Amino acid sequence: MTGPSQDFYNFLVKKIALVLSSGGPRGAAHVGVLKVLEEQKVPISLVVGSSIGAMIGGVYAAGVSVAHIEQEWLKIDFWRIARSLQPTLPIHGWSSGAAIERFLKELLGGDRRIEELSIPFVAVATDIDRGERVLLREGSLVEAIRASFSIPGLFVPVERDGRHLADGGLVSPLPVDVARQLGAEAVIAVDINLGSKRYRLNHPPKGAPGLFEALDLAVSIFVWRLTELTLALSPPDVLISPDIPDDSLVGSLSYHRAEERIALGEAAAREKLPEIQKLLA
């Protein structure tokens, strides 16, 4: 006599979505969260990502191990970033993004189609001509990640279906509502933006911000407010939001602080384990 089928067990498991926010170099904290979720064997049925969240979430949904993602992130240094930002002509953005695409293809072992991934995945991008949110649910995974990650001015927008697609964080830094719309029964959301606001409030600056810091803060304030509105309108079941000691959205391309941020993400996820276990009960 055989036991219950795997389909039976899958039916019993609640459909849990993982939503990963935008946040530039702070995205290393996402890796720390994934380490804990993998360790605890949390069954993820859907991944939704915006900007850096789309990059990490898309690679994870494609089956790349968290250990490998962490290993690659820790390799990033100033020169690797500089090579990825070589200028392009005509100037629709500083970089064509070709180096990012090559990196993703190496990490994935080639391009993949989103509809064929082991975990359903959605990348959130922005139609920069219309100011509309665009959900990328099929086609090239590399192209979708590149579109969601394309910071205006820094990267050339991705042209797809007659639209020019740019960074998803412009319209949806924490797309919890997307996961709900797609049938998630529970949502674990990882926000890596509001923690920088909390850090700044707890460590007020001694003087007025300089020119570039002021411009960067203007973007950060916009993202903070949009994230707060998102959480008010569509709260997740579990919110993981590590305090990250960096009040800058882009900073000085500070990917070198990856080890610290991975640890912060891991610690924040462990604090939420009681809430996560309730979802699994």
C-alpha cells in the first residue's frame, strides 16, 4: 500500500510568496534572508522581485543555490562594477547593461525562460514613457532582470513589446500586491529600504548633506514614502526589514559591504522565524 502522493502534500502546503524589494547595494541582505529560509526549508511557491530584488529573486527561482549566489556577491569589488559601467553610444544611459547580461548568463548557465523556472517568478519593471508598472512573467529571464534593474540614466532601458522598461523600484519598490493578485495565500516580504531610514533617524548627520548626498537622499525619501504607502495598502503576513547602516540608495556603489549586509539580512530573518513558523503550522 502506497502513501499519499507528492501532489497531496503540495495541496496541503500553503502557497507562500516571497517578495524582494529594490534597494541597490543593500540587496546583499536579501541573500542573508534566503539563507535562513532555505535552512528552515520554507516552501516558496512564488517569487516577486523589483530591481535588485528581481535579480536575486530571479536567479533563486531558476534554481541557483543560495550558497552560489552568496559566493558570487562576495566577489564583487570596485573594478568589477567599473567594468560593468562602460559608457555606450548613443547616450540613452551611461551603460548598455551588456556586462550585467553576461554575468547573469554565466551565473545561470545560459539564459532561461521565465515560464520554465522551477519556482514561478515575476519581475517588476517600469514603462518609463508612460510611468506604468509592467509585470514580466514570461520570456527571457535575463532580459526581465535587466529591465527591472535598469536604473534610469545609469543603464539603457530595455526595449520590449514597444515599451522602454526601466527600474521597477520607480513605481513598485515592494510589490506585495502583485503576489496577492497572483493568488498567494501568504506573503513574506523583504524590505531593504526602510531600515536605512530608521538608521538615519537613530544616527542623525552632524551637518547639511553635500550635493550628491542631497540628490541621493531625494531618491531615497521617494522610495521610503512609496514603500510605506505600499505596506499600508497591502501589508504582508511577515515583513523582514533589517536596519542597514547606509542611508544612501546607491552609496558609492558600496557592494564591498556585502558580508556585513548578508549578516544583517540573516539576523533579521531569524528574528521573524516565529512568525514564519506560524505560516507553516
